[in-house]
Amino acid sequence: MSLVYITHHNENIFDVEREPEKPQDSPTGTRSNKGNRGNEEGDGKAEKAARCSELRARLSMEYKKHSIVMLKDGVRLLTDAKKSHHRTMGCANVPLEPPCAFLRKNQGVKWRRENLHVCPKGANMPPLPEFGKKEKKSEMVPNFVVRNIRCARSTNHCPPTPRFVDAPEGTRQNLLNSGLVPQYICRKDFGKVPIYIQKTKKMLSEAHAVCCKEQQRLMELCGGVKGAGASAQKLLQSQTSREGAAPDMPGMRVMDQAERNDILVGLRAHLNEMTKSYQSMSLLIDSENKRQRKGKLESDLRQLEQDILLLETSPIIYVSLY
């Protein structure tokens, strides 16, 4: 980047169009050359003078144009008269405020751009209504009573909710979901096995078939005989069916007596421990923690008693193989 060192601060933008100074002619030369040169110089000076005067007139016209217009309310209006001549350098002559308007109220610089934008006229735009012209309203007053009667006739009436009274002086109760009306037997899926149970049974049967095939494959690999194992299994099933044993369920097995006794022993021992801890509680229940602990112990004891009763009273219990 180059720098320019300025020594004389006498440059003026208005002197750009002036005629540059010419160097003086040398004294050497013939008279004829001087005469011809003088005639040419005279013609050239006349043309240059005319051109300079024309440029000076144009410059004075541009200078006389006002780029900043002071309005009556003190707002300065920026116009486009000389905008292209000083876009970045600003105005040539900045108007100064009088000394009496220095730092007074509402005497600051107020700018406003001149709005020269004109909206284009659309071809298919509807005409605007005339200014001050109001739309005529209908003089007929709507009859709300007749309209409400017609709406009431056309609407579907909501039937009253069926209710019943259990006593001559009793309160009304809803008949639906009370158990007095056959509600669930009218359903399409009443008395049918749910779909999720059917899917579960199908999945268990498929898994049992896969397990049986895998066991047979292992027996063949280990040296067993497929036919003999199958015949022995069929014989065992026929014997158990004759003796009145539990039928086989896919993916399930029957719990034997030894396993049942072990589970009962563990449940009774746990029941004794829970009973001791419940009996060792304080008689005065005066806090929320004690109340919650007592309720939890009671629910656990109740569940243990139900499990023991189920194991003692159920002769056949199936256990899942998976």
C-alpha cells in the first residue's frame, strides 16, 4: 500500500475543471513558425475558453442545487440532487446552525429521506372504495327467536341416561355398569379365548416342538436310537394317562412332591420370621414410618398365607420349562 505525503493543503475540488497552466514558448524559431503557431494557439485558446465556460456553468448549476432541504419543522430532507457527487465524502458545504440554536431543546439534527418510491399499478387489482363512502347495512333486523327454534328442531336430542332407584326414598344410580343389565354377554367376543392367549399358546407349542427336535438330534449324535426313545416315551405317557395323572402341556412340566415340600418349608420359615417381626412392633403407632411398615408387613403375611394355601390345596401344579 502506497502513502502520499501532502505538503501544501491548498487543493480545492472546484479548481479541477480550470485550465492548466502552459509552459512558456522557447525564443528559438522563425517568424513564420511563430505566426502559424500563434494562429493555432489563438484558435485553441478560444475553444478551450468556451469549453471551460460551459463546464463552469454546469458546475455552478450543480452547486446551486440543494441536496439538503430544511423543512418548516426543522427536519432536514435529504434529496437525490447531489447524492451521486458526494456519496462517501459528504456535502461540499455543510450548513451551520446559528449560535442561538446551540444545544437547545428540539434543535438537534433531524434527518428524513425523500420518499420517491412509486408502487406499480397492477392489472388485475380491484378498485379501492371511495374515501368517506360507507357500506349500506341491511335494514332488516334478524329474528333470533325463530332462528333458535329452527336450530332446536333440526338438532338430535340426547336421550336421558338410564337410572334406577333401589328404594322408594333412595337415591338415583346409573343403570349401566351396575350389574343389573346384561352388558358383557352381548359382546361379540364373549365366551371366546382372547387373542393374546392364543398367540402365547402358539408360541409355546412352537418352542416345545423346537426343543423336542433338538433333543432327538442330540440323542442321535450321542449314540441313542430315535425309534426306541420315541416308543419308550409313548409307553410312559400311556401309563400315566391310565393311572389318572396330569395331562401333558406344551412347554410345561408337573411339579413333583419333593420340590413342593421344599418350597412349603421355605415359605413356612419365612412366615414365622415375618410373624415374629410383626409381633415385636410397638403397640403405639404414632409416626408415618411405623404405619407404613405395619401395612407392608400385613400385606406380606397375607401373600405368604395365600401361597402356602395354594401349594397345599392344589394337587397338580405346572412349571414352565423356559
